[in-house]
Amino acid sequence: MQEKRKTYSPCSEHDVRAAALKATHERLQQMDAQRQATIGKFGEILREESAKMRSYGEEQAKKGTCPVMTWDELKKAVEEFSKQRG
């Protein structure tokens, strides 16, 4: 079995995909806990999370800064970046 991921780089395609998938699962779990319907939502949420992660990663690549971050650091940075953008 594969070891759990501890760090992510926003400039890595592989890491962006893994982070988007993790964020999607977290959102679905929150929705389930709130008793919201989640059926048929996986693809939609995955696209949203992927777009946010990719946008942040592309910005970091343009700046030439590709930090290695923990999940919590990445999640916080992506949320702040998304708020500034939109």
C-alpha cells in the first residue's frame, strides 16, 4: 500500500491532481455530514477544486516559487489565492 502523502508542490502536475482529489473528498464528506445530497456531485466538485489548485500552481510557477507545502498550508494558500482572484 502506498504511503500517505505528507507534502505537495503546487507546481507539480501530479501533486495538483492529488491535492484536488483530496479537496474533493473533504468537501463531499462535509456535505454528507450536513446531510446534503452528494450523488452526481463528484465530477463537478473535482473540476472546481482542480481549477483552483491549477490556477494557484500556475501563478507560483510564473513567480518562480514552487514551495513544498503540507496539506493544510496548501489548502490555506489556495483558498486565499482564490478569494483574491474572485
